[in-house]
Amino acid sequence: MLSYKENLDWLFTQFPSYQKVGLIAYKPSLVNIQNLLNLLSLPIEKLKYVHVAGTNGKGSVVNFTASTMVEAGYKTGVFTSPHIVDFRERIRVNGQCISEQKVNEFIQEIRSKHLELGAPSFFEITWALALKHFIDENVAIAIIETGLGGRLDATNVIQPLISVITNIGLDHTQLLGPDRPSIAKEKAGIIKKNIPVIIGELNDETKEVFEHTAKTQNAPLSFVSYPSAIQFPERNKMLANKIIQGLNSCGFALTEEHFERGQLNLFKNTGFFGRLQKINQDPPVFVDAAHNVEGVKALLKVIHSMNCQDLHLVYGASSDKNINQILSLFPKDAKVYFCSFSSERSCKKEDFYPFISNLAFQACYYSSPKDALEAAQIAVKQGGMIFVFGSFFLLEDIFKK
């Protein structure tokens, strides 16, 4: 049998992923995934699901919810994307990544049926693998994060106990639509007939879209409202708590103590990392996967609340992001270290160069995230902080040995 690396290399080559190549990997249709599930004879109706869509916060909400379930003693599957270091991060049960052996066996099966499959995407293949793993493991519930959009996302073949939409921002507008109502309509495609839906944001631009879709599907609809001072990490926790309350109505036995312990034991229970994660104590270094306008805006609000006197930002972006708008959000007293990362989608030096001399803050460029972080660690003063963010790829380079 081929090695794990050889099989994974084949998967990336045969079925390019959005994470690696961008728009050309996106296949907005449910036909391929339905054919794939039929060919593999996967009884996906055996499982119970929570289905989570939205622009930002999906991964956090999924894992906050999953960690609570684990604390309550339920075997819990988690499907998220993209991965940061290892492909297997996408598919976990009670915090344990799927084994290399199971990935190998599945890819061998896919390769043997290659000609029958047509042209499924990397994401569709990975999602089918997740479903098979969760069925084999007989999980009590699977908490599922959509890829892009919702209506035509491969994950939209499931019938969940609860549908969740975290929020709507202007990301992937080339695929999902030019404005928030258009994007909301695509995300609202996960709303199913008679299945409760929770919206993690009450927004005048999108409220009507969700109300109309929910009414059409006869789906009980609720919006989560937050105190104005609450920032995104706490908002995500409040949304997860709302999901837990909904699951109690579906027959699960979950308490506030389970929820509180779930947040304390988040990494142990789910393997979730890379979200406002402290990776160094002196000087303090935090990493976060904020990569679009709304995500960066939310992260910077959290940073502002920390009252840092010497702020250093290590930033790298994919070339499809609105860099100009994102940079306009950066604090003027920050020192910024632009960097490229090891992906063909990375912004390069020439992409950053027009901004370096025209910004209100101090900025310089480095060819790798580790070089940029090293420079920041040398420059930071006592009491200062360093934040590394801008792309999952950037975090991958930081965490790689």
C-alpha cells in the first residue's frame, strides 16, 4: 500500500482544494456529492447533526459546541476546514484526528473507483471521508462546518437537528454575491423544512432574507442578541450556548456546568487551535486565523481591549483578500510586519510594496512568517505584545516544525 503522504499527495493532485488553488476548485453543485455517497453506500441518515454556516466564527462555534457535548459524555464528531498543519485536523472524534490508516484506506478505495466518480472536488472527497468515519465510529452527534456558502455546499446533504448561521460578511463575493443580502441568501440555503435555525447576528441588511427563508421552510427561527460591549470570542460562546439549549430540546442532557467545563477543556476535547492562541509567554505572542475584513475587525477590537502599549502585528494575506480595506483598520501606533507564506495564493512582496511607504503605521516586509515573527520578537519592548494573523496558511508556516 502507498504511504499516507503518497496517497494524500494524490488526493491534492487529482482533486485540487480551494485551500490550495482558490476559485477553480469550487464546484457549486450537490450532484457530485450525492453520486459519491451513493457509490460508497454511506447511510448518512443514521447520524444526528448540527450544521453551521456563516462568514466568520464557524470553527469556534462548532468546537465550543462539540467540547460541551464531550464533557457531557457524548461521542462527538467534528468536521471543519481548512486544516492548519495536518489534513487530518479536518475530521476529529472527541478531539482525536482521524488516523492515517483510515485516510489511506479511504483514498485507496477512491482510487479504485476513480473512473466511476466523475470529477468530485477535494472538499467533496474529504466530506465523504468524514461521514464514513463518523458512521464507523458511531458518534452520538456530528457538528459540521460548511465550506463555502451553504445552499450548494457539499455538506448540505444532511438533515440536521439544528441549523446555525453565525453572521454574514463580505467574503468570497466572487462566488456568493456582491452584497450581504445575496450572501445571506446563499447561506440561508442550509435552512431545512421544519428544522430550527439559529442566526448569530441580528442585522438589518440580512434579517428579512432569513425571516423569508425560515417562513417558506416552516423552520422555527431565532436570533441571538448580544450586549454591545461583547466581542467576538464571547459572542461565539453565547451562540454555542444557544445551540446547546436547542440540543437539550432534542433529547440531549446538557448543563451549564458541561458548557463551562467545555470552554476550559476546549483543546483537550476538540483539538481546536489557532484562534487567539497564546504560543509564547515572554514576549506574549498570539496567533489567530482572522483573514477577512470582518474577522480582522473583530480581532482588532479584542486587541484594543487589551490596552497594549507596544503593538506588533505580523500579517500575511491571500491574494483574493481586500488588503487595502483590511490595512485601513490597523491601529496607527502598531508596527506591522508584512510577510508571504508558502502557498501560491499568498500575497508577494510586490503586492505589499505599494502600502509600505504610504501607511500611517510603521511597516516592513519579510519573505516568511517565521522571519517576520523573529524580527518582531527582537523589536518588541517590555510589556508589548505580538499578534500573528491573516491566513490559515500563515499559521501553517508558523506551526510547522
